[in-house]
Amino acid sequence: MRKITWTSAPEIVDSPLPTITDPKNTISLPNLHAIWSLWAYDDNLGHILWEEMAGLYFAMSRMNVLTDNLIAMHYPYDLPTRKLSIKFRQAFFPGISKTQPVNLREYVSSVLISNGSGSIAQNICFEQLLVGGNMRRFLHSVAWHNHGHEEMFRNLRANILTAHGIDPTSTPNESHHIVITNKTETNFKADSTVGERKRAIANLDEVVAWIKDKYGPNIEVSCVEWQKMSVKDQLNLMVSATVFISPPGGVSMMLPFLPNGAHAIIMDYLENEPNNWYGTRVGDSISMESPFWNHWPHVKKLYYQIHGKQDMVSDSTSKTLDEVSWREGVSYVIDMTRLEGLLEQAFHTMEN
């Protein structure tokens, strides 16, 4: 039982049900509702999809209340209005529910209006109310959050693709298709001196030219600025790919939509921050999201290790490599010999 008063936030009271003296005092709402909040970076695909929105789907699955009629009520703040956040919600939430998320206050107000009550205080009874569910998925220190969740991951992937009219079991034709991330924008900057580029492939033009020259016309190569494509076009591109090459972070988060047997070559980063909260050690070449990627077995992951300063350039307009975080403030210089080894391994595995 929830008592809604509009002079303050909704209040949860552990007490007997209030006495109903008039049926108009209480509204009973069917279907599953959830109180939910975006608490990380709502315009980063990794966080908003796999930790935030997907948390609702995972919670429903674990609680055995799975439904596509969920009404997710965002609280305590209104849903973000940033363009990219809206784009991601509209594109991916149909894989979780037929109904887009709503602001709790607006939703409850609409319920009161539709009920014909002019009272500013009502008892509203949710027949099923889900609270919580957000879980960090990428930090090494909490890798256990993903243990045993493979089936839920796979089912959500299928739901999202199906919602866009894409067969989740589709596989590419016999020719290879390499998709490479061209990261040209970033919305999150822990360091204000970092420019538009952050965590990109610094010598991207060289990499693309080398791949086309090395493998010729028999392999299709797509170099992609994801933000310039609709999500449906992104999904169609990913299910057609056999190899995905990307820096870590949000730009790599389309990886789960690769087809069965595809390979992903994802850049590591070299940790230089002691006593950090990510659960990583100084001096290690670390995969930023491997605690999550390890639980997507249909894609084979090949990590491009970062061995030292020769593999990085500072993304800061005023700071050297020694002055920036190697997790947040560098881009990667790819060595073609090492990349060739990973590509040949991927091709050999897929063709044998």
C-alpha cells in the first residue's frame, strides 16, 4: 500500500492497510509496476542499457514475475531529457516492456485524474510492485554480479532484436564483414582538458587502410560513427558482422548483438591509478568490461593488450600521458602486426 501526498515524495509506511471508508479513497492498479531510477550515466549505452534498463528485466526474471506489460515509474527525479538518453530508451525499452518508462508523479497524477478524484491525497494499491534491480555489471570488484545470468542476457538480446524485426538467430553469409568503431564524440569527461576524442583508435585511418589493403575486396569493412545511425540500423549492422573492432567503453556495448560465432577485438587499457575502486592493479593491461563480456559466450573475445606508453596518446589538450588517467584520458595506437595476429586467429577459428 502506498500513500501519495503531493507536498512531499511518496512515503512507504509499514503498517496495516488504511481503513477504506469510501471506495473512492483507494485505487487498485493491476499489472506489474516498478519504482526505478537511472543512477549512472544515462547517455552511455553500457550503463543505461545493461545496468539500468536491463536491471528491470533481470529483476523480473529472478523474481519470476516476467511480463511485457511492466510499467516502470521513474523516481525521484524526472526522466532525463538528453537527446541520446531518449534515443536509447525509445530503442531498447521495447525489449523489456510494451510501455515506455514514465515519471512516477505524472503517472500517479494521471491515475487520480482518470479515476475522477479531485483529492490531493489518495491511497493507491499496486497489486504487484517491484523495487530495485540496478546492478553494476562492469567493475572487476563486483564481477560476481554476472554469475549465472547468461540465460537472462541471451533472452533480453533476443527480445530487443525481435522488437526491431530482426531474427536473433540470424547469422552472416559466408563472406566476412569487419565493423570498426570510429569514436569521434564523448559526453562524459572526468577531465575537462580532454577534447572531443576519448578512448578512440588514434591511428584509425591507418588501421582501416591496412585492413582493406591486406584482405582485399573479399572482406567488407565498415567504419562506423555510431551516433550518426539509428539504433535499428546499428543492430542490423551488428548482426551482419563477423569481426567487431572497438575501443572499450560505451562504444563497445553493441557487442552482444553480434551473431553466434562472431569475434570481437576490444582494446584493453593500462591501469595507472593505484588504490582505485575498479578492482584493477597498476601496471596491468585490463579489459574494462571483461567481467560482463565473459558471460556472452556466443561471441569470442580477443583483447588487444596495451603494453606501454608506445600504445597510447593523451587525449588532453594540455596534459601529457603521465598527467592523465590511462582509463579515462587516452586513445590507442594500434600495431598492425599485433592486430594481424588477432584477425588471423579470428578467421581461422570461424573457418575451421
